[in-house]
Amino acid sequence: MALFVYQALAKDGKRKSGSLDAPSEQAVKEALARLGLYPISIELAKEASQRFSFRQLLEGSVTAKEKILFTKQLAVLLKSGIPLLQSLELLTEQFDGRMKRIVVALKDNLKEGGTLAQGLSNYPKIFENIYVQLVRAGEASGKLDFILERLTKYLERREELHKRIGSAMRPALIQLGIIGLVTIILLAFVMPKLEGMFSGVGRKLPTVTRVVVAISNALTNHYVIILATVILIVMLYLYWANTHTGKKTIDTIKLKLPLIGYFAKTRAVAEFCSTLGMLLEAGVNLAEALDIVCNIVDNQILADTLQEARDKIVKEGKIAQYLKQTKIFPPMAIYLIKTGEETGQLDQMLLLVTKNYESDLTELTDTLTDQLQPFMLIATALIVGVIVMAIALPLMNMSSALTGM
């Protein structure tokens, strides 16, 4: 069976498109005929996916939920004794859109003599390097169901952390948006109307009012230049942030900031230990596991330090002393990793460290939520208060002048 995508005409002349799982193109034609559809084009989903179409654009990307569901269901099917090829055929009916086409492509790749890891590697934006490497290790060791179970837990933990971080940042971003919107409305629409009235009084305006009026004039008269400058600065920053020097500088700054630094260090430790622990548990040798970790750790300082120490770690088989040199790993994490090395249970100790520091990340995220909201409220009050003061002071002066008359 293979997945075919088709475009057809209905009896009323309307154009329809969809997909069918069938053994051949002829079988698709027969199925469409039974539905009262006249086929315009029929092609394999694998071939169709290589060309751009508005249908694929509307499908969107594979969500984290779909990826977790695929991994979990495949693990369950394999653990039940169902062969890999048959498991993928069963999963074909569980998904729609792009994920369905990917599962069919994975199934076709197996029929052609490839491996699951090889098929997954064709979709690097969906199945990252660690996913592919763990699946490859699972296929080589015959423990693919076990590896997929571990991957499911890993993906679920990561998704939960992302949701918590998003929940913590969402109120702050909403408040920041409100601040920006209120500020722009006051500066671009309110102040220009009041400026003429203030100027007609003939009295010197307060300093705060003159500053706000100057900002308002710059915003209304030179908004194109300001917008172009902001866009250029953002583009230059994004370019620089993606360079090795930029990443290293940003990570250095992150690590030195009080609250953000602690968050960055804790996340780097959890990510490193989780990845390395799963790879070692799956049977990947230390040298290859470190290569993978260095490529996926989201901290350039740690990645560079590990890359420099990799040869020494592999040669001596000891990792704790070199992790200590990064000055990122806390003493407790170093102690547990060293204990794992001495007892031959490095993978289990790494996963224990992961559990401990992921718990710390959860608590830290909740703390951030509580601390950001008062700060944003204060910022909102200050910005809006300054603008209101800039408007109120001249009005008070005008009122005093009229009263004196």
C-alpha cells in the first residue's frame, strides 16, 4: 500500500483534492470512480511532497503534539510485538496532512531496504539529530521500543517546559504590547493635537512636556526613517546573533545576568545531562554521544568548552573534571556525575541530574511569572504617567493663567 494524492472533478464541476492509501494508481482511479469523481492528476505522496503546493502550505508543519503521539504509538505497537513496517502502516491511518505523508514516506523507505533512522533523517526540521541518533542506536541494539519510550518522555518533558516558559512570558508580552500601543496612540494622535493648544498659550512649556512633544514630532514626521532604522537594527542583530561570535557573546551576557544567568545555566545543565544520558543509555559510545551533544546544546560557551575537552574526555573516559572547568555545572551535578563514572552508572546519574534540575527549572519558571507581572505593571505606570504628566502640567498652567486673569 502507498499513499497517493489526487485532484479530481465532481459531477457538478467542482474541483476536489485529497489522498488515498492504495496498492496502485489504477486502484485509486477505481476508488475515485466509485465516488463519482473524474481524476485530473494522481501521484505518489512521496513525489508530490517534493513540489510546492498551496495545499501543503495550508497543512502547516508537524506539531509537537503529533510528533509525541507518533513516537508514543510506535513504541506501543513495537512493544506489542508488531513488526516495524506493519506498525507504520497502522499509523498511516492515525494522522492527516503532512504527518501522514511523512509516515508513508518512512514506510516506503523501509520497503526499499532503508532503516527508520535513514527515513527520519530526511526531515531534519521535524526529527532533530538526537531523535535520529537514538532511533539508529535502538535499531542497532534491537531495543527500538525502549528507546522510543525514552524519547516520548523526553519530548513530553521538553514540551511541558516550553509551555511553562510560554505561560510565564505571555502576560509580560501582552503588557509590553499594551504599553507600546498606549504610548504610540498618545504620542502620535493625542500630543500633536494638544501641541497647538499649548503653543497658543505663549508660556514656556514644562521640560517633561517639551521632551514628550519632541518625541511625538519625531515619531509623526520621521516614522518612515525610524521604522527603517529599527528594521535594519533588528536584521543586523539577528545576523550577528547567528554567528559564532554573536552566540558566544549573547551566552556570556546571559550567564552573567542575575536571574537570567541562573535560568540559562540550569537549562544548559538539564539539556546536556538529558541528552548525554539518553544516548549513553541507548548504547551510543561516549565519543559519538559527545559529538551529538556539542551540536545540539543551546549554549555556545558550554558547546565550545566540551568540544575542546572532547578528546581528553574520550581518551581518559572521565567527564566530571572537564565539566567542572566550564563553571556552569553546580557542585552537586559534578558530584553525581563523578559518582556515576566511579560506579559505572554514568547514564543513570546523568538522568538523575536531569530530573533534579528540570524540577528547578519548573520552580524558576513559576517564580519568573510572579516577578515579571509587578515589574511590567510598574513600567506601564511610569511610561503612561510621564505622558499624562506632560499633558496635565500645561493644562494646569493654562488654568492658573486663566484664573489669574
